Amino acid sequence: MYEYILHHVWFKQRFSGRDLTTTDGRSLQILHPGEYNENSGPDFLNAVIRIDQERWAGAVEIHLKSSDWYDHGHQTDKQYDSVILHVCLEENKPVILSDGTRIPCLELHERIPGRDDWVRHSKLNANSSLLCEPFRDEIDDALRLTELQERFLTRMERKASALITNQTSSKIWEDQLNQQIISAFGMRTNKMTFEMLAAQLDYRLIARIHDQPIKLEAYLFGIAGLLNESVTDDYVVQLRREFRLLQLAHDLHVLPNTIWNFLRMRPANFPTIRLAQLSALLHHFPNPARSCKESATPKYWKKMFQFPASAYWNTHFTFNKPSAYKSKLPGNAFVEAVILNGILPALYADAQRSSDELRCNAMLNWFESLPAEKNTLVEVMKQAGFTIGNAAHSQGAIELNREGCRRKRCDQCSIGRYLLSSIVREIDEGTRYRNMEIHR
């Protein structure tokens, strides 16, 4: 049985409540199961129970086995000190809080009607990439579409909130928008590394040197820590010389070169190529966020990337290793990925911060006008029966998969709740039928 099913059993109280006792023999009453916690911490908050006539109020944590408490590291997390009841399928190990007290435990293994049916349904899903995939024919397309739309909006709100919340008095808002755009250059593999780079950049300095391509490229590769002293190319030597001069004039922090990932990716996606393409963008548009705001259409944004990397990169993918000639103009798929994951979220956050509802809606509408992303994750969702017709759908699918499906949070998904309700009805009917057969 999956833990999310046990969440449903607890919240809906789908177990026998007759003569409830804790595993240490005390009488137990459930006055209120609590409210589902969508954030970090215990699974249910504000529950109310009575143990041996004493009323308790607090959190409830759900596990298949009580030892999962330790496997999940809850014993070192103070958030879990508020737990008043541990609900498990099986208590195989008592749980002791940091103050030495034992958490009361309710074991449900023998109390769930149709328990074997629950287990059967769980096993049916076990080998599927999505737990609901075996039931795809039972799910209405309108329900799938509604879930994708809600997840898309959740994703946009989450990204905007993160940008707005992270603003400090020492940071200029426009710099944060530029950081969001630049971080998208890292795609999935080097996203965090490009975020670190973007946070280190001095955007006033970029504005002063952007019309000097060699100096600008030296600055970016120097901050990235990629101007290795062992590289002897004339071009790299020139970049190192330019960067040293910048270091003398400015207090520059250099990132360790070990943070960049070159493994298991096509050479066109190497961080060296993305940095060279970023340099070309900043050469023509030293403040990308401002340029995108001034001409807020995807057609214009795509034109911003129609400048190839410098000539050196025509015959290189990394320093010191010549390759066959190929212009390093950003590909259309990459440009669209930067628009979807960098530019549009940045401009949506800017509109949110300004309480500009009209501009917020315009940014959301642009997602619907752009083609859906093509990646493995989106393909998984398509195979599960989702129709992915535009970028809003693919963004919603990514959010649903990462934040819901992978974490087995089916009870937080309208599709999962619908299927759980159907399974409950089926199991209840089966249980009633078996009980009738027993009493005949």
C-alpha cells in the first residue's frame, strides 16, 4: 500500500473506529482528523483526539511503518515535536520524541475494510511511471485539462513569489529579473550553476563594458572560473589578461570551476557554449530584462538571440580543443526554453509586484500561444493520456509530475482524488457483498 492511500484512509476515516486503542493499550477517540498540510512538517495539522479521557490537540503523522519516522529523519526536525499521534499500518518500532516521551501510535493494519483490495490497487500501479496511468481510460479529458491549468498557475505563482520574496534592500529588482533570465541558460543540468553565476555578476559593470566583446567574455568566463591557467590558446590567454585587469579594478569573486557539469550532454549544450551565447546576448542587450519589458512579445525576444557566439567558438566547444567549423547560433528549442523558463516568469513576477493584472494576463496568454516543450517528462505525461497542446500545458505537466506524481501526492491532485473515490466505492461495494455472503 502507498502512503498516500493511508493519508486518504485517515482523512476520510475509512477504518473501523470501534474500541480504538493506542499500541500501548490506552483508549483513543478521534474528534477531528486535522487539516492536510501542504508544506513541510507533519502530514495533518490541528487534529483533536482524546486519550484516556485527556483531550489532545496537535499534528498527526502518517507512515506505513513506524520506523519510517527515523528513515525520513523526523527525529532531528523540531517541526515534528508537535505530533500527538502517529498513524501507521504497522508499528514495528516505537517513536521517541527529543524530550524522551513516546508518541502514541494507532495501528490500522487490522482496521481497514477491504485491506487486501487496497493492496491490490497499489500493486496494480506499482510498475507504472504514473500511479494513475493504468486508469487512464477512466479519466475525463476535461479533468486532465483542469488539473494542468491549475498546476500551470501554481507554477507561475510559485516562481513569482520566490523572486519577490528574495528581494532585499541591497538588491535592485531589475537585477533579480536578469538573474531569472540568465539562470534559464543552464537548462536542467546547469540551472543552479547559472543561478550562482547570475548572482555574482555586477550588472552596472556589464553596462559599462558590454560594447567591448572581448572584455565582456573575459568577465563572464573569469567569474565562472573557467579561464584555466593550463589552457594555452591565444584567445584564452587574451581573456585571462583582460580578466586580470578587471580583477585589479573591481572586487570580483570567482566561482570554482568544478561546479560546471559537462557530462552526458551534447557539446552544443556545454556550459562554455551557453556562456559564449550569453556574452553575445549581453553585448547587444546589456539589460535583458529591461529590453524584454520594453518590447514584450515572443517574436521580439527571439530576435534578441539571433547573434552567434564570438568567432573562436565557431571551431570550439570547449577551450583548447578545436572542432569542425559550426556557427554557435542559439537553436530555436533553446531560445524557447529561455523564454518559457526565464523571460516570461521574470516579466510575470514584475507584473505581480506592480499589481498589474492586465500585464499578468498577457504573460499567461503568451504561454498559450507558444508551442509545448519537448522533453522526456512531457512525453511521460502524454503517455498517461494528457493532451499537451501548448507551453501552458507543458509547464503544467512539468509541475504536476515533479510536485505531485513523483512524490506520490495523489490526494492533492483532482485526478488522484477522483480515482481514490472510485476505488473507495468499489472496495466498499466489494466489502458489503462479502459481508452479505458471510451472513447468508
